[in-house]
Amino acid sequence: MSATACVVRKISSSLIPKVRHFSSLYSITLSSGTKETMGRKKRRIRNQQKKEGGDGKDGAKDNGKWRYSNNSGQAGAGYASVVMNNPAFEKYYKEQNIVPEGEWDQFMTCLKAHLPATFRITGFRGQAAQVLRYLKGECFNELLKSEAEDAKETRPSAIPWYPDDLAWQIGLSRKNIRKMPTLEKLHLFLISETESGNISRQESVSMIPPLLLQVKPHHKVLDMCAAPGSKTAQLIEMLHAEQTFGWPEGFVIGNDDDNKRCYIMVHQAKRLNSPCCMVVNHDASVFPRLQVPGPNGEMTNIEYDRILCDVPCGGDGTMRKNCAIWKKWTPLSGINLHPLQRRILLRGIELLAVGGRLVYSTCSFNPVENEAVIASVLKQSEGAVELVDVSNELPGLKRQPGRTSWKVIDDKGEIFTSMEDVEEREQPDKSRRYKPSFWPPSEEDAKNINLTRCVRILPHDQDTGGFFVAVLQKTRPLPWMKQGKDSSQESAQEDTTSDQSSAVETSETNKPGASTHDTSQESTTSQETTTSQETTTSQESTTTENSEQKSSDANGSQSGPPAKKPRFSNFKEDPFVYFKESEEIWPPIKKFYDVEDSFPITQLLTRCHVGKKRNLYLTNKLIKGILEHNIDRLKVINSGVRVLARSDAREVACDFRLSQEGINVLYPYLRMRKLTITREDVITLFSEEAPFTKHFSEGIRDILEETPMGAVILTYYPKTENGAEPESPFIVVAWRGKTSLRSYVAKNDRQHILRMVGGPVEAYKKPARTYTGESSSNPSESAEGKTEGREGGDGDAVVEDAVVVEEDGAEGEDEGKEGEDGGKEEQEKDDVMVVGEDGNKEEEEKNGDK
């Protein structure tokens, strides 16, 4: 044999008890003893896959089986086949009759097909209509006119039930969209606009719960299980939907019990630049009751107008996306999750105001996780809570009514007709785990509580994932709350034993099944929210908190001796320190920008007690009240929008410059340093980093020459087709240097504005990967993949660690340009905001802002 000949030696299976990858089956070496190059090895594996019936490409389908990579992208490794078949799944749901008669084959066929890509245009920004016009004209026009064979798949269509054509669907998976040349322009547009916050890539059924909440600007909104935050962002958009400038009176609190995932939610929410949102970290089933000062100064409990309970669930409605569920699914996931889901819902209706609306949702088909939870809570509320008929809401949405009867089936396929049946069979493990609330109510009770008002979404109805939604309204105080009781602790204690036993026995079986819908891909391997660890942690951190709640809930105000402050282990965040009327750094700022006297200075805050204040944030009045009076009982991760940042530039009378993040909320209060620019000026401003002022139009040049150095506000009013001005202009913060003008707009936002004004847009470049404080769960993922975001259990796009958000999109470039631009600000270590383990902490150790 020649020196270059290959010897393929099969390794004995007895030496390798478990072989995970194709590459583990063979040892490929050259006869000379040197290893074959990686490129040849990879080609050899792909050729082998082709011989077996596939095309060797990622995610290809082989004889009805989808191959997916399970090796974190290791070069040369093969693909395991996912068999989209689970007899236990089919038997279970045929018994439950969740699919109308004669539609089972359609249901199963759809479950085995790829999920279409969907996205929505963020409606809280005034430019939403402009984005929609651009999308239809520049990205969709050719696709809609195409008569090619694959045009039906690639042709985008507006989701019929989403308002104002702001949500769209393409009949291809996200992976296929990346590969098709005809969709390249659309693909790059989606990536760029998603990073700038104008597009949200989210599965269609995930958009339903916020729409059914019907959020208004004055509402107090709580998202109990919010991470990674796609639904929370949608709620914030709805809160701001009617706002042009300023900020709404209400707020949105996004909560999650997973600390790390809270920081992902921070990134999602921060793109919307709202002073009315807060991210907190608590177990939803024992979420603390917050208090704020009332009209007469007395402390009153916050009751929420709208609450979203998008609870952890088995996630079998996401099988089209999370293929691993096919293999891992068992009926035990619903049995183990039911107590937790019920506790979260009970806590939700306790915190809900009378007349308020709560939406309970899962991405599960299982009635034990859906109707059983709703029925048991409605029965316990004794008429204080009722199901809302939403059949006339979201016209165009195909839906199935809720189930009024179902069966309780264990992992062996045994059917239990009642709790007594479980006890009679003398199965101690089931007696501990099973609850009377698992079983359906009587026919009369089911009719009285109107379980048919629940909404079931089946995949084959409109080519979506599976989903369940129930809309509840509180009509009067809860019976147990009248007696001064709070179930947040009692229900946790009641279910602790069953949770612990079920977790020990079935944790391995159910790990892949649990899903909180808005989860990244690791959600398919996470069951932490369903185990006793969650209950134990919540009891340790909230025992004293609940004691305080019981005394205050009964009277609506604080009573009795002061309760001990809860101790949050391993939780540390920078403080939230609000300004006083006499704040010494405020007068120079007020004078330089001519801030109106009506501006609420006491709603400004900084994240340090001592040292130089580097960044100033703004919140609305209610958020301020929560932060000031609940900080010892609330684990706050992030709140507020940055409006001012320190800029110690020479020859500038003010030490703080304006921030692009918060300019929309600050703009109405500023009377100086405002300039109106033309379309040509916009193109000039964004054509290079710091264009000379002589390149701008004559009118702007004259004004700039008379304007002292420092931050300025540039406003452009684009003209619509009929010549009228749109509701919202483009507002840009820039630095007026000695001879140049430099914007503080992030690259993707610059490209967005250029698109909207019809200017030249350079080809989108994939951002370099950057450190965010967390390691990626998949080290081989490309920057493009990170930019697009990982889709979670219900398809919500998650951007985990792709971005280091630098101040106002300055992207690490020098600010002000010493000499030309009026003095260089302290370098980027002062200005970089890292969205990672530190939330909105700045790297301020070197600047005394700790």
C-alpha cells in the first residue's frame, strides 16, 4: 500500500459502550501514522451520509428523520437521527380527544414539519408604519410577484389576526431562509432591524397572550415568568403604543426566578428604552407584595391591572422546533408541573386588582397543565374569578374550545379515575404526588365555570406551534384574602412534599420536557423550575417576607412590629439612588440644555452612593415609588433608561452629554441645542463617523457655527406621500466639535434611519463575538447565529451573548475627538455598558462609581 493510502479501522464496539457520534465509530489515519486532514474527514462523513439517503447538509431530512447536530459544532462529527415518533404521546392525546375527529393525521403531519419563520414590527415606535412600508416595498415586492415553483413557500404573508399587518410569516424555517439567495436581502434586513429593536423575531402563538391582555398606558402590568423577555417587550410596546413623546403613567415588571436568564431579559427590554419597566428576580409562586405611598402618604399594596402567567410547562406544543421532545416526552411532565403552575396562578390572582385581567398560557397540549389548573383555581375562588369570553377578540385566529373532561394517565398508560382510585391501588408514590385538582370537575361545575372559553391552538389549523390560553377576570376580593390570609406560603408548603418526591423520582425523565416558552434552547434540558430546589430556595428567601405580607395584606397597610428584612443569598446589585431637588450637579445641566422647570428631577437616579456620577437614569413615578420603598424585599436586576452620561470635555460648560437611549423621553423638556436637519444632512451625518460641518447644508452650517461645543439634538421630519409630517420624527444625539459633527447612534440604528430616508445602506456585516460575562452554551455558534438569537420553547428570539452595548452605539470609538471635536471624553472603559452578568452595571471600578 502506498504511503498516502488510507486505512480505515473499525473500533470494536465492546471497547466503546456508548457511541454518540458517527466520527467515534471509525479511526481514520494515514498508513504513515499521520492523521488525515480535517477537511477530508468531514467530506468523507458527508459522502457516507449521502450514501445513506441524505444530502450531507445540516438539518437535512433522511427517510422521514431529521438529523440534528448534538456535538456543539465539533468539526468532523456526525448527526444523530431524531425519530419523530412517540407511541406514548399519540396514545395519551388520542385518549384526551384534544384533536377534532378526522383531523388526527393532519395534526401529526404538521407536528413533524418545520415551523415557519415569523416576526413582528415593534409597534411602540412611531416609525412602525415606515418600517412596514419599507418591508413591503423593498423586501417583499419581488417575492410577492414571483411565480416560481417555490414562490408559495417563500412568499411572505401577514398574520391575519395580528393588528395592522405588523406581524408576518414565511413558510420556511429560519435555517432555510439563511440559505436561499432570493431571501438574502430580507434575511440581512431582519438581522439588522432585530438588533436595533424595530423587528422582533417571535413565534406567532407567542404573540397571543399580550394581545389578549389589552394593555393601556395607565396599567400596572406584571409578567410573572418573563425570561427571556419577548412577551415582556411586547407588553412594553403596548404600554407605549399611544405615546409620541414623554412616558406613560403605568409600568411593566418582568420577573423570572432564574437569575442568569433575567440578564437576557434586560437586553431584550433595554432595546425599547422605556423608563417604565423593571426586571426582578423572584420565584413567581411567592412573588412579594409591593407597597407604594398612597395619596395621603400611607403605604398601600400594589394591585396589578394586568398579569401575564406564561408558566413553565411540558412544552410538547413546541415539538416542531424542539425535536428532542419527541424522544423525551412522557405524561409525567404534566403531573409534576401541575402543582407549580397552580401555585403561580393562585399568586397571580391574589396580586390582581378587582376588575383586572390575567392571562394564563402554556405551550402544552396537556389538559392536566391547562384546564385542570384553571378549573381548580376557579373552584377555589368561589366565583371571585371568572373566565372571559374572548371569541370575538383577535378575529382571524383559528382556535379550539377548552376541554371539559380529560383523563389522568401515568407513564405506564394506566388511567386513574379519581384520587380515591389512586389510593385504592395502594401506590404510595402516586398518592404523594397526585392531587385532587388533576381530575376534571363535574359536568355541572364545568358548565358553570365555562371551561369552553379557554383557547386551544392546534398546529395544523394555521401552521403554528401548539398553545393554550385562558383569560381570567377578577370580579371581587378572593374569599381567603378577606380573612387576611395569603396563599403564597400556604400553597408552597402544601405542595412541597409532592414536588420533592416527584422531582427525585422523575427528574431525569422530565428534564427535556419543561419549557417556559420564552426560553433559549437550553430550556429543553432544564427542569429546575419544577424541582424541590425551587420550593426550597423560595422558602428560604421569602419566609420573613411572607410574614410581613400576612400582616399588611389584611389591613391594606403596614401593621404590627416591623418584619425582618429578607436576606437574598448571593444577590448583589448596584444601588438605585434618586436625586433630590437640591442635587448639586443638576443646575449646570439645566442651564446648558435649558431644561424646563416641569422636568421631574427627583425621578433621576444614579447607581452609586459616592464618587463620580457617570450615568443618570430616569424612571417614571410609580417605578420610583417601588424602588424606594421595596428595595429590601425586591431583588431588582435593572430599571430605568439612561438619559445623560458624563463627558468631561474641555471647552464645554456641561459635564454631561445627552444619551441616545433616553432622548425620546427627555426631548420635550429641552429648549436649547435643538436643530432641524434635512434628508441630505441625515445622509451626510451617517456617511462617515465624524463628517466636517462644512459638508452639511448651508442653514445647518450657520446654526452650528453659533452653537457652543457639546451635545446637540438633530431632528429630521420625513415627508409622507401626501406631504404631511409623520407623527414621530427621527431624533439623533450628536457631538458638536470644533470642526465636525459626530452622532451617538449605533451602527444598526444608523442603517435603519438611512433605509427609512432612502439613503445608501452598506452591506450588513456580522458583528464580532464579544464577551458578556457568560460563556456560550454552544461555543461553535457563529456571530450571525448569536445576532439572530436563539429561539426558545415558543419560538421567541433570544439574543444571549452577542452584544456588548456601548454607550449610545458609539461602538468603542473615541467620543468628541480631542482637538477637532472639543476634547476627548475619558476612554471607553467609562462608557461601555456590558449586558451580561452585571445587567446595567457599567465598568466603573476605575472611576469611583462603585
